[in-house]
Amino acid sequence: MAGDLAAIFLGQRLCQRNRIAFDDHVEIEAWQAKQQIAQGEATIPVTIGDEKLANPFLRADLPEVAAGIGMAGKEAAEVFAEIRARKNKF
């Protein structure tokens, strides 16, 4: 398994503004990519560690993410499913 420092190159890059807007919708927390985008810096490649810090899908097991979508105390799988459902409608 790749470690947190491994660089990944995403095959599909969503519109950066859409990604930021959705991530803010799920969890209101500043993340490094916002600063990079604002400064015109590249956001690809990204490390797995940075993606874990920024991507709400990879943070579904954290209480603050669950609470951010009104699912405090729920299992990570339920939180992940709700995040996916919201992204599908976003």
C-alpha cells in the first residue's frame, strides 16, 4: 500500500471551484488546495496524505465530518454514503 507521501496524479480532475464548494458544504475547514488554487499553483500531483486531509470521502470516519453533515455518532459507512448521495445531487 502506498504511504501518505506517495504522489498521485488524478485521471479525472473536477472543476476546482466545484470541488472547493462541495468540500465546504460537507466540512467547513480550510485546506491547502484552496490556498494553492488562489495563488495559481498546481494542485496535481497531490500526496495521498494531503488528499486524506482535504477529501471528505476519505474523512468519513472522523467525528467532525459526521457532525458537519448532521450525522454525529453514525458509522463511517453511513457517513460516506450520505456524502456520496449529497455529491450526486450537488
